[in-house]
Amino acid sequence: MSAASEKPEGLRERKRRETAERLIESGLKLFVKNGYEGTTLEAIAQAAGISRRTFFYYFGSKEDILLVAHDRGFRHALRPALLNESPGQTPVVAVRECLIKLASRYETKESIVYDHLMQSTEALRARKEAGFVEAEQILLDAMCELWPAPARRDGLRLVAMVAMGTLRLALDQWRQADAAHPLRYYIRRGFALLAKQF
């Protein structure tokens, strides 16, 4: 494919990304102003300057806007970040270091607002929990690549489950403390507390 034929595709992708970002920004402003339930999909589309029909080209629901904003690309980055860790470490240490390196994806003042919104309905709380379960599976799959012996799988699954629980605790503490310390501080503290339990 020639460079000339790639340019229009690059432009389309850029415009698509910009429209998606505009939808996220518009949606979040409306969620903060009107609450999640008080914000309609139509209002988000109108604020972003697109039609309701076009909205569905970018997102399946208004809920998806909040989920994308809340995740900040964390799950997408999780597998490659863990695979960059040395298999010479224990799985717990590798996962801890991986989570510390990815902590900055959550370290925004907006993420505290997103979290409050994610707690506002039962459906959003359930989706938030499902996101942690997905991240747990991503961790497990990546660990099974680093430590492929089948006999290790159950142990690695336990590490993934406990690691995501530790991250959840760290996120809760970070938000409750209104980001008094960096998130990595709470992640390190959580893993240190975990080590004391054995």
C-alpha cells in the first residue's frame, strides 16, 4: 500500500478518535451536571455535535462512555506491561511492579469523579466489578505466558485474584484519602499488608 493511500485512512482514524473523545468529554460533563440517570444519550450526542444514530458508531450506550473514561486504557495496557516483567521474579512481585507502573492511568482528579458516578447505579457498580474480573483474567493469561508450566496455573490464578483485590483496596484508600499520596503508595502498602498475612 502506498503512502498516499494510507493518508486518508490516518485522517479518518484521527477524526474518529477526536469524535470519540468529544463524546466522552460531553458525556462526562453532562453526567456531573445532571447525574448519570438524568443524562440522556440524545443529550450527549447533541452536546458533541453528532446525531443519535452516529453515536452508536462510537459507543453502544451512555454507560460505555463512563466505562471507557473510568478504565483509562488500564486493561489494554495490563498484558504488555506484565509481559515486560522478568520471569525471574516471583509472580506476586512481578504483578505488584506491573500495577505500580500502571498506577498513573488512574491518578487523575477526574477518576475520583468517575468512581462516584460508577457507584451511582446498580448496573454501573456491576459493570465496574466485571471490569476487575476481566483484568484478573488478563493478568492470569499473561502470567501463564511468563510461567507456562500447567502445574502453576492454579497458583497463578490465586495471584491474579489477590492482586486485583489488592488493587481495589488501594484504589478505595487512594480515593477516600482524596489522593493524599500517589496511588503506587497504596498499592505498595496493600502488597506489604498482604505479605504480613502469611
